[in-house]
Amino acid sequence: MITVTLLDKIREAEKGFGGTLGVAVKHLGSGESASLNGDELFPTASVFKIPVIVEFYRQLESGAVSLDEKIPLMDGDKVPGSGILKELSEGLEISYRDLLELMMVLSDNTATDLVVERVGKERVNATLHELGLEKTLVVADCRDILFDLVGLSHLPDEEKTIASFNEKARGAQMGGTWSLGVEENDVTTPDEMLRLLEMIVDGEAASRESCDAILEIMGKCQTGIYRISKYLPREEIEFAHKTGSLPGVRNDAGIVTHLKTGQRYVICCFTKDAEDVYSAEEVIARVSKVAYDYFTSE
């Protein structure tokens, strides 16, 4: 009798995809896992916001930051792309508690860069290193990535405004010099992102209280409905995750909990060089359904 493994099923689901797919999945009860290109580097896109929120909560525990601290939103803070803050009035006072929610729930780029500025990229990377994640790096914020995409990475930060971006982006070919690659970019591997999420679930990435707060926020994510969760029975699961999107890149990384049995697994899906981003979302959805069926079949 030939045994069909989870990896076999993932490879079958990958067939026909024009691009590179990376998958890491692990059942947190049995420990059974599978990895496809799991040690390969992928651009994180907005999945880098997971390490950022981990670092914020670690600094919260040390007293270096406060959830209730408020800062005024300035026009110069506004970043293109996803989110709502870029549309709101200058001078609006907003707390870091709300910035974290916006960063993770709506993937708000302005909120993200304000949080990144507060905690520091060097501290995020130091924490990743401390946690044993040697390949995952956060070297660019959302503004850096987006302005590189439209060929404006040479501008000084004060000139990287919403207006200058919109003017250049109108009809521009989104390519950039580094923002879609794995050099000088925010990167991770499927295996390392899985490990970070597992440490959050286990209360090892920060304190148990902090990790629970991170999971609660990730459980509210409103992006990526056609990726990991697309073919899953929504009424039977809880799903905490973070997505990332760039031209040719569709990512989704999270924790699926089966409510009836309590079974829980981590699944991280990354794509790069996708010929069609809709097919990238679809291959993630297919792989996710394969993993769900494999772990929940009786």
C-alpha cells in the first residue's frame, strides 16, 4: 500500500502554479509537519508586521513603550498603499494600541511605519536573532518598499510623500530595484515564520499575556479572504493570521484552530515571481484546504 504524505498532497496542489511557492505547516498537537521550499528566502511584504508587533509587546513588558501613549498624525507620516490613516486629518491623536490594531487588522502602512519608528528596526532584528531566527530580517519599512516599487527610492524621506508617489505611480510599471527580491529587503523563510508563530502560540516569543494579546489582534485580520481561509469552513474554525501583498507576491501566515476538536496547526504560505497574483492566492487556498483536510480527517 502506498502512503500519500501531506507533502505529496501539497505538491499535487501546487501543480500548474507559475511562480515559486513556499509552504511550512505543522500540527501543534502531534507535531507532524511538512515543508516545501521551507528554507528558501521570500519577500515578506506585510508579513513583516508580525515580528514588529512581537517587538512592540516585548518593549511594552520592559516599560519602554505604552499602549496608551498617543501621537499626532502628521501629513508627513502618511504612507501609500493599504490602510485608512492616510485619508484622515492631520493632527488626529492616535494611541499605539490603535496603531497596532490598524497595522494587523487592516495592514495599515502608515500605522506600521509609526510603530516601526517607535520600536526600531535594529531592535526587531535583535529579537529575531535572540529567538533563533537567523534568516528573517526587517530592514525596510512600508514607505521604503513602496517608493522603491515606483522607482523613487533615491528620494530623501521628506520628499517621499503621498502626492509624489501618486504622481509617479500613475501608469508606472511596478518593479523597483530590490523590493520584490530577497536582497536588502524584508525577508523570511516559511520554516522560520512557522517557528515564530509557534513561539507566539506557546508564549515563548514574549510573555504569555503579550502573546495572547498578539493572537487576539491577529484573529481580527480582515485581509486575504481568498488565501488560507478561502476553502475552510469558517463556522468551524478560528483563524489568526497576517497577509502580505506585492506585485508577484502573495503571502499568508497564521494559526488555524478547529473549534470542535481543539486541534491547532500553523500554516505559512509564501509566493514570489508569480505570473498571476490571482493564481498565487488560489494555490495558497488549495494548499490550505489540503492541510485542513489532512489534519481533520478521521
